[in-house]
Amino acid sequence: MALPKLIYTAAVPNSILIFRKNIIRELTNEFEIVVVTSDGPELKEFEASESIRTIPVNIERRPSPFKDLVSLIKLYRVFRKE
């Protein structure tokens, strides 16, 4: 039976690597984990080292109504697809 899917989203890949890596490791036994965060070398490194699927979606950290709307639409598309 397929595992339930858990999508973990963060604006910056480092927040996943530094603060959530161990939690995500623990959850891989119970869930199919997908990490959605801004693209960068850290994201590829995390995907390779942890064998966890990642999807790059640029999420701006500073408030920007237009960029926030674009990110929201992209996230919506990812969630619908997954």
C-alpha cells in the first residue's frame, strides 16, 4: 500500500537542511515526503543525500505582492499535481 504523501514547504532550502532535516528523516518511514522550496545548490544536495524528492518553487522572503501571488499560484499547481 502506498504511503500517504507529506509536502514540506519552506522559502529557503537552508531552513530545511538546518532545522528540519532530522524530522524529515524520521517521517520517511510513515510518509512519502516531497520538499518544496526555492531552488539552489543546497536543494540538489539534500535531494541526493537524503533520497527525498524535491520540487523547486521560488518563494520570495521579502514581501512583494506580485511575486507572492506568482509563488502562490505555483504552489497551488504543485499541490494539485501531487
